[in-house]
Amino acid sequence: MKKKQFKLSTIIILFVCIVVLVSLVITDLLISRTINDNIESNIEEKAKIVSRTVAHSTIVKSGLEGESEDQIQEYTQDIQKSAEVLFVVVMDMEGIRKSHPDPDRIGKHFVGGDEKDVLQGKETLSISEGTLGKSVRAFSPVFNDENQQIGAVAVGISLGSVEEAVSMSHRNILVGSMIGIIVGIIGAVIIARYIKKILFGLEPITIAKILEERNTMLQSVHEGVVAVNKDTTISLVNKSALKIFNEAGLSSDPIGMPIKEYMPHTRLERVIATGNPELDEEQTINGVSILVNRVPLIVNDEVVGAISTFRDKTEVNQLAEQLTGVKSYAEALRAQSHEFMNKMHVILGLVKMKDYNHLNRYVKELVSLRVDEVSTVTSKVKDPALAGFIMGKLSYAREKNVALTIECHDFIPEPKDPSVTHELITVIGNLLDNSVEATANSADKEVLMELFYQDERFEMIVTDTGEGMPDEMVEEIFTKGYSSKGEGRGYGLFLVKDSLGKLNGTLHVESKVGSGTTMIVQASYKEGKKGD
């Protein structure tokens, strides 16, 4: 059964109410104890003062010594009223009352049992219950002029006033508690709404779920992700990033470290300072090449950090090469299909016109051309994939109305490493495509590709009759993204340069405006042995 989740406002209200109630209960206990102690202390002090005053009265002393005994009652009644005490009782050394609020009790023994000490000359305090109820009693001995004890005075103050004061404090605290709870609930609702507004109306459980989902998604991303705060301290690193960092020999626990200390050559600090993103940048970390995107994190028009996403450049290059190869294969097949359909249309037309003589000559020329092309390529190029690719480029050139001539001056064996074929397809495909496109505005649309192989070195010369290039353009054409053909271009020759780097190859360009371009490629090409 799913556990019920409370709303944020409900939790805050309950919490505030509990805190207020607990606080007020503790306050009530402390205040009640304090009030009780203070009132009892004041009552005791008051009782002492009154009893001492009465004990020093000449009327009381004279009355206890037998002179004008009746005046004691009258005197103590006045003191009782003016001091607002429960009783003032004067007794002789036998404990017999000489005064009492109830005259009928005069002459009777004092009740309570706590008068023994005062009859022995000691001033005492006690809480006891007598004929007038429970009270705080102060006892003071009475001495004559010869300093002989002749009696005692007992002054009582009812404890009902203490209970009344404590009860009053309880009522005040209860009223305060109700007001506190009401104010607390109102405050809790306001706080809950404010917090919910900050959290975009989401409950904490929803935020926790979203955070968990986002963290899982982040850790599942194949690209490395590193985020830094405004102080350029690393705040987030996913598993893919840690894997690349481990390959580069960096620490596996970078959270909380300054990015400059962890990766000295990073540019995230510059992104934070300028607020400008940096896309598709290359960076090397201890020999590991990565392709990086750096983007500032902007909240309310303020840069609060930056995030970097990156991937091992080797993987990116492999993916780009695979896509280039697939594209080249697809274009070759499309060109062959288009060329085949055109020829079939010609044959169909000649059949319908019943011009069998022309049909015979056309088929013979077509077969002769295809046989020459196929035999030239397949007899010299023994790698089936490379030979098929070159055949596809012949069809592509014919579709573009360009005369592509293939001359294989040497026997080209299959390579020892199959990946060499893939790299050469990238090189040949991009160079031929550029040459075919370069002749688009030329009167003579001709491209010549010559292939050589000697001493485990492959050489290719591609010559076109295109417009040519100025010297400054020749220096720029291998830069990634550079193109004179518009945006989204400029990656073909960059990939050619990268592939030649893997083949320990070189590319030399000779071009002159109006006279065409010649590109000379040389690369390492080890022949595969039987059984490899």
C-alpha cells in the first residue's frame, strides 16, 4: 500500500502547531512553577513581617502578662483587616489562643501541631491546615522586657490566593496559546505559499522525484558532463566524464575542487566571465583528445555558472567517418541506379521505334564502356570495397556530366589492416566530390584520378579542370568548417586530413586560378598476406 504523502502546507502547519504547543506547555510549566514559588515567597515574607510586628506590640505583651487581655483580640482584628491576612492568633506558652477571627475559639488550644517550635523560642514557617483551612503560617515568639518568652503569634495567609494566581496564569497562557496557534497557522500558510511559489508550485516529493529522474538521466548520458558554479568550483560530474578523466589520469572525486586546479587548461572560467558559449572546441587532457561544448548557465540574466559537455574525439571521428562512408556508398548506389534507369529509357525508346541497328550499336558501346571501366578498376584494385566505391564514383561523375578517368598505374593489393580501406574511401570520396563540384562552371568538365603503389606506399593524384583556387584559399581549405560553398559545409577536407594522419600520409595541393587543381596524396599501405 502506497504511503500517503502530506502537502508542504500541511506539514508546515502541523510542525508550527506542534512547536507552539510544546513551547507553550513548557512555558506554562515553568511560569506556573515560578509564579507559585514567587507568590509563596511573598506570602511567607508578608506573614513573617506581620507576625513579628504583632509579637513586638506592647498591647500583646501586656495582654499575655495578664494586663488588659481583652485588647489583644481587638488589636489583632485590626491588624488582620489592614494586612489582609487569614488570621492573627496570639497564644500563651500553653498554646491557648488569646485571639482568633472566630471569638468562640478564643481560649481553646491552637490547632495544627506546628506551634511547638515557636513555643520554644524559635521563629518558624509552615504550611498547615487549621480550622480556617490550608494556609502559610508564620510563627514569632513574644518576649517581655526581661527577655523571657511569654507567648507566641501565628499569622496565616490562605493558599487560595496562590492557587488563584496560578489559575490566572494558566488562563493567560491558554489564551496566549490559542493566539499563538492561530498566528502560527496563518504564518505557516503564508510561508508554505511563499516556498511553493519559489519551488514553481511543486511539492517536495515531486521535486525529489524530478531530481532523482534528472540525476538518473544525467548519469545515463554517454557524453561527459561537468558543471561549475559562479566561483568556478566543480558542482556536478557524471559517470561518462569520470571515465574520461580516469583515462587521462585525473582524480575520481573532483566535486568541490576549483576547476582550474583540476583541469588547468579548461576555458570554463572564460565562459563564465564572458557569458558566451564555445561550441565544438578541441581540448587535450593529459594526452586524451576531447571535443567540447561549453555553455554559460544564465538565471534571471545573470551568469550563475557554466556547463561543459564533451566526448572522446576518437569516438566522434569514428562516427563521422562511418557517416561519411555510408553517405558515399549511398550516393554511389543512387548514381548507379539513376544511370541505369537513363540507359534503360534509351533502350526502351529504341525498341519502341524498332531501330534495332542503333539499339545494337548502343548496347555494344554500353557494354564495351562498362567492361573497360570494370576491367580497369577490378583488375588493378583488389580490395572489393575500394573497387566498388570507385565504380560508384564513375557513375556519380557521369550523372554530373563530368568525364572522370581512372588510371591505375600499379597493382593495388588488399590492405593488411581493413581500416585502411575505410580511411581511403574517406579520402578518395571527398577529393573526387570536390573535384567534380569544382568543374561545375567549366567548359571542359574533366577529372583524372591516377593510382600508384610502390614499396608499401599508396599514391593518388587527382587533377581537375575547375576554376582553381588562390594561394590564401589553399591554406584554409583544411580548416574545420571553412567553405566557400555556404554554411554547413567545410568538413570534407578536414576529415581527409584527419584520415591521412591515421595513415601516416600527406596531401599536397597545387592550384592556380583558372587552370584547375591537382591534389597529390601519399599514405602508408601495407599489403595483406594470405591468411591475414
